[in-house]
Amino acid sequence: MTVEEVAVAEGGEGEGGETKNAVKPAAAPPAAAAAAADQAQSNTNGKKNRIQVSNTKKPLFFYVNLAKRYIQQHNEVELSALGMAITTVVTVAEILKNNGFAIEKRVLTSTVGMKDENKGRLVQKARIEIVLGKSEKVAAVVTASTEAPEAGANVDK
């Protein structure tokens, strides 16, 4: 991957037409190019725990259960949504927090430029990203459930 490709991958057109401010370096030392390539690769690999929520495609509790599974597997989950789906993301996050499954780590809001299909013009859409981490309660429940069957098996024998 060239330095220009890394700059485009890091700061050019993002998902959904999102634009980020980035300066494309004309020439960079090889060490800087390697570090930028490593950062770009870690950004793409680090999104395995991202859930992009829609308010029309799946029911609310589909996202709640999926987020629970992601929290158990990855210790954190990133919920993201655009426009009208923001209320769904906030509701999912609040359900997980109120039930003690997750703690709120980070909330990011921004706007994304998208092309309107009907009129063909650029429209700004609101975007939210909520990062939730595994709560201590979930960690305790998982350890208790893994230890309990072993103790029960020894009592029966």
C-alpha cells in the first residue's frame, strides 16, 4: 500500500460518503509509511465489534441480543447509527446499561454528508457512535456459570 493509498484509507471518503479532514503527504519516510499502514490495518481489523443499527430492518431486541453476544466475545461493542435510527441505538444502549450488562465508555456524535436519491443533492445526516464495555456484573456471571457446572458435577459423583 502506497503512502497516498494509506492517506486515502485513513482520511479520504469514509463509509456513507463521510468526509474526514486529512492531509495527503507528498513523500514520507519509510518508517512513517509503515506506521501509517499498520494504523490503517488496525483500524479495519478493530471493527469486528461494530453493529450498524437500522430502525427498519431488524427488531429492537435483535440488536440488544447481538450486542450482548459481542460484549461477551470482545469485551466491548460499538453501536452506530444514522438519522432516524439514532433513537434505536440509544434505546439499545440504555437497555444494556439498565440491565447491568454494559457500561458506557464513549459517545461520539457527528454529521455525515450523504447524497439525496430523489433530488441528487448533498444532505447532512446526524450520526452517533456509542461504545459500551463489559460491566463487572457480566464478568462475575460468566465466571460463576463456568465454575458452577464443575462444582455440581463433583457433587453428583
